[in-house]
Amino acid sequence: MDTAATNSILTSENVTRKIRRMAFEIAERNADCDSLIIAGIAGNGVIVAEAIIKELEGILICPIEFIIVAIDKSNPLQISTDRQINYDNKTVILVDDVANSGRILLYALKSFLEHQPKSIQTLVLVERSHKLFPVRTDYVGLSIATTLQEHIAVQTVDGKITGAWLH
């Protein structure tokens, strides 16, 4: 990554703190849940989801299931999950690394709308303030105002988030 054209917005240590805080928020909001499904969007969303699950396992007593949601970004109506499970009467938390316009989160919700989940919640590590689609993010690590020309990149190494940059 060209550091001359980027600005660090999250360090590895910041990410760890934000993941922990969001896990506590999830545990507080879902203290009475019978079952929780964490659905990571393929790519960095999976890495964020795995970090959230690791934190939740120490603080939430309900069973946690993990699935991966794959979306064809050129044709977002093409959505698949890595396995079929019953979502009925379960809380689903859809996880991604960055919410830019809300488009990917909105299309990813389609997988769950054919069922009757108890609730669907969303979580992102970084949220931009340029929503084009009506998706409200329930858990946010960092909310940042950017220009439309700027981009946010979350960098990972060996399955761990090492930081996020604005460029």
C-alpha cells in the first residue's frame, strides 16, 4: 500500500478495542437470545466476523453459529451462503469490514428475508457517511466522513486486521 497517498484511520490496537466494544454491545443487546448467527460477508467481512465471534465466546452464553455470505459484486442479486441453516426465530448479525453506500449490506439481507429470523442486525468496522441505500448499521467500530472520491481500505495479514486506511 502506498503510504504517501494514504492516511491511517485505525491501527491494529484500535481495531482490537473496537471489536471488543462491539462484542460487548452485541452481548448487551442480545442477552436473552437463544441462538445467534454471525454472517460474515466474504472477504474482510469474514475476518471481522471471526474476530467478533472470538470476543463473544467469552461474554455471551447463547450458542453462536457462523456462516459466510458470498455476493457477486458485479451482479449483487447473486448471493450464496457456505451452508444452509435454519434462520427462523434466530438473531442474525450481518458483518462487513466497510459500509460505503450500504449496497452490499442491503443485497446480503436477501439471504435471510426468505426466512423468519427473530431479528437482523448489521455490524461494520468502518462506516462512511455516504449512504445511498437505506441500511442502518447497528454496530459501528468507526464512523467517518469522507469525500466521494476517497476510499477506505481495511488491511489484513494472515487472517488478522492490521489497520484501516483512507486514500
